[in-house]
Amino acid sequence: MPKGSPELTASRKEEIVNACEKLYQTMSFKEITIKEIGAVTSFTRTSIYNYFQTKEEIFLALMQREYELWAEEMNEIAKKNETMSADGFASALAHSLEKHEQLLKLLAMNHYDMEENSRPERLTEFKVAYGASLDAVRVCVRKFFPETDCESFIFVFFPFLFGVYPYSVATQKQLDAMRDAKMEFRMHSIYEIIYSCVMQLLGGTK
């Protein structure tokens, strides 16, 4: 890591992650390279290696940021509401993740490769953010639904999130393949999928 102020280091990292985020809107994970990311930053491609050693570390940092932002929103829900109905909480939770489609898209990727190709300190930073999101949801469930088994809710809900994006977003190629395969399948919105899951986990009562 080059010598410099913590502010400069944080700013450089943020710029790299922002560049990755921008490319990810139109390119796939496989298509994006360190070279491509460097081309949309204000410094040289080789400088990126002073902050991130692999492409996977950059994507992990992007996912970390998404988890941090989502956890903040969930903490606000717990802070601003004394009580919530199952319907109200399911709707609020679904809307919060609807705004973080990128997080769901990242979750649909291969985490094993991403984490294996990241340094331990980077992986730890990510796990802190992931843990904070778990805790934020726990706080809501325990506060609003004390009769619900909170850990069972977490055990089902968080793995479930890995499959939301593929069931709510499809390319034309995928849609054509499903049509040609004569599949009985209807795409659902992120909101619909998450709302339905949360309502079932809370017993389906409004």
C-alpha cells in the first residue's frame, strides 16, 4: 500500500469500486478485467494493485458496500417503528432490497471463487458488513415479531436471497430458451418474491 492519507486511500478505493460498479451495469463479471476498470479511473491501471490485488477483491468490496447500505436501511426501519404488522414489515423489507438489485445480482455470482481470490483481510472486512446485515434483520424480527423463531427466519431468508435475482431478471436469450423449452414459468418482480417469502416465514398473517 502506498503512503498517503487515510482519506486519499479511501477515496482511491471508492473510485475503483465505483468504476467496477459502472462497468457491471453493462458487462458481465467475466468480461470485466483490471484493465477495463483502470480505464475508467483517474489513475493508472497498475495503481489499482496498490489497493486491490484481484478483480474478485474489487467485486467483494462492491458487495460489502451494498450490504453496509442495506444494513443501514434495516436499522432505520427498526429505529423508526415501534411495531409493524407482518404485511408492513414484509413490504418494507421487500422495498429495501428492491432498491438494492445490484446486491441481489452480486449474490447470484459464485461466492466461492470471489472469496478464495481475496486476501484474508479483505474477506474479513466483507464478513463484518455481511454480519451487520444479519444483525440488522435480527433486530427487526426480534423487535416486531418476538414470537417468531428469529434464527430460523435468518437461516431460511439469507440463503433464499441468493436465488432472487435469477428468478426476477432474465435476458432475452434466457426468455427465448424458456419459451422454446415450453416451460410454464412466469417472471416475478424482486418485490413480489421477497414479500411472499417474508410473509410465509412470519406465518402469512397481515
